[in-house]
Amino acid sequence: MLGQAVRRFTTSAVRSSHYAEGPGKNLPFSVDNKWRLLGMMVVFFGSGFAFPFIVVRHQILKK
């Protein structure tokens, strides 16, 4: 009984949602422009890669 009510609620919630469907539509960033996406990925992953080197340089130069 409870399982049927939950199933009806979830299917009605999915039907009433007004989100676009398709590949890349549920992401928090756009994948339409591949060059902008490439730039954003380089900045995101590059900053994570460079951070330890910047911290070590700061510690070495600190007196």
C-alpha cells in the first residue's frame, strides 16, 4: 500500500517536472561551445594541479 503511493508520487513528480532532457542538459555548465568548455576545464584542473607547487614555493620563500 505504501509502496504504491510512493511509486505514484515519484512518477507524477517526474511527469510534472519541466526540465529539458538530453545529453548535457542536466549539467551546471554548458557543453555547447567546446572551446569555452576546454578553457574552463583547463582553468579548473590547472588550478588544482598548480596549487601544491604554489604552496611549496610560498613556504620556501617565507622567512
